[in-house]
Amino acid sequence: MQRQAPFLRSWGLLGTFTIVLTIFFSSCKKDDSNPPTLSTINELISTGSQFTLLKAAVAKAGFDATLNQAGTYTVFAPTDAAFKLLGYSDVNAINAAPTDLIKTILQYHVLNTRLASADLPVGINSPQQTLSGAPVYISKVTSASSTTTSVTSSTISVNGAHILQADGQASNGVVYAIDRVLIPPAFGNVVATIQNIPLLIPSASFKLLQAAVAKTGAVSSLTATGPITVFAPTDAAFKAVGFDSAAIAKATVPALTNILSYHLIGGRTYTPLITNGSSLSTLQGGTITAGISTTALTVTGKGNGGTASNITGPDITATNGVVHIIDRLLLPQ
């Protein structure tokens, strides 16, 4: 089986990051009798020990002037661990990336309005416009506490990224520390996004998926308005169940269509919205079973003999949906 992508390991680190970032943000507080002058967002990022790669990205893109100027911004700030999960291991990797790409990514992390966590609407996938021109989708789920029904707790995510620390106060806005870098839907619909994912994740290849889509004529349904959620098998995922290019060439269009539609679910479903053991209804008419743990995100098809497929690349946003990279083809029977 394909080795699980490193960024899935981030789930177990949430508590550690939260403690560290709480200390970081609270360190900005002074004696209430002598209220301090708040730092700008850029100054918060520059002095935060967990944001060294974000600081490098901001400097490379020339985005520091924006985050220093007066305004009412909301910034979703990826930690160093978040950048490393995407493959940016150090400052050199940031500096080696195309400047335009870094700038587009950073703009996708910034809203032009100041939104405290208390002001975020309760609901699923509430769109908020970013400086990049494309929306992010914020989900805020409020549930009763396990100890008392009179107290509620909120879970907030943005495009599938978890909020590690909310409401970092700055003179020109508010900062949320997040555990994943948000990828803007710069490539377009899910078909174009899948074609271009290798630009961001070179180890991912989708030639067999693209061949299957082309043979079935499913491009039109994948480029429609949507939204849809696609579990996208890599070439290795097809081969893991013995489905190579020759098998695709021999397969009938109805058989391939049946398999491909089994990888699609309606709506824009980011991984924080999936619960462990849940049954996800596919556009094929069947169901796949989700598995969520501190170390893995999986989906299992009815015909996979209980062998799960790892979600190795979760929550990649497209204009008409969401793409999750998986390492084993899902079989309906």
C-alpha cells in the first residue's frame, strides 16, 4: 500500500500546537491598567516562533506591507508544521517556490473583514471572500458539552483546516492559527484541479484516472456547477487493485462509469465534516465507509474486502467542489 502522506499525522499534534500558540498569543498581554499598543498582524507573525515559514513566505511575496498597514483583516495563519505537511520543509523551500504562487496562496488566507470567532456564523461551509478573489468555506459546528447540556463547545474549520488558536488580536485585524496551508481553487473545476495537483504534489499522478474519465465521457459531469466531492485515486491506487492501463482499455464504459461514480458524493464535504464510521452516499447509488483516527483518514468501498483506502491528500478546493487524494481504488462490489 502507498505510504501515508505525512500531513495526516498532524491530527495528533493539535493539542501541542494549541498549548504553544496559546502561550504565544497570551504573551502579548500586559497589565490591564496600562493597555498596550497592539502589534500589527505582520509583527505578530514575525515574532511568533511557530510562524517562521509563514514569515518567509510573507517576505518573499512582498505581502508584509499589506499586513502592516491599517485595516480590518482576518488572517488564517498556517504554522510551520502546516507548511511542512505540504512539502515546504524550510525557508529555502519557500524561497525556491514561484513568487506568484506564494502570493496567491497567501492572499487566499486573508479576509478583508475582521471576524472574531464569536461572529462566525454557525453552519457548514459559509463562504467568506478572500483577497485572492476566491472564497474560503468556514464551518462552525456547535454541540452540547459531554458533561453538561448547558455549556456548548464550538469546532471551527476552514476548507478542512482546523483552527488551533482563535482570535489573536492585532491592531489591524485578527489572526487564527491553522494546521494546514489552504490551497486556493486557482486551477478551476475538479477536473482541472486533479490535472494540476502534481504541480503542488509531484508524487501524485492521475494518468489512469484521467484515462478512465476520458473513456466514459464523464468530464461534463465533473465540470458542472456542482458542488461535488471527489475521492481521486492516484495511478498507484488503481494498480493496488490490479487496474492498470490495459484493464481500463478492456473495461466497458458502463463498468467504468459505475466505478468512477462510486468515487463521487454530492456537496462540498471537507474532512472535518466526516465522522468516524459514517456511511457516505455516492452518486453511484452505493455507500462508502469513513474511518477517522488521530493518525489516519480512510474510506472503504463495499468491494474492497475491508481494506481501507487512505486519504493521503485531503481537502483540496476546486471551484465546483473538493478533491481528496486516495491511495486505493474504491470498488462498489
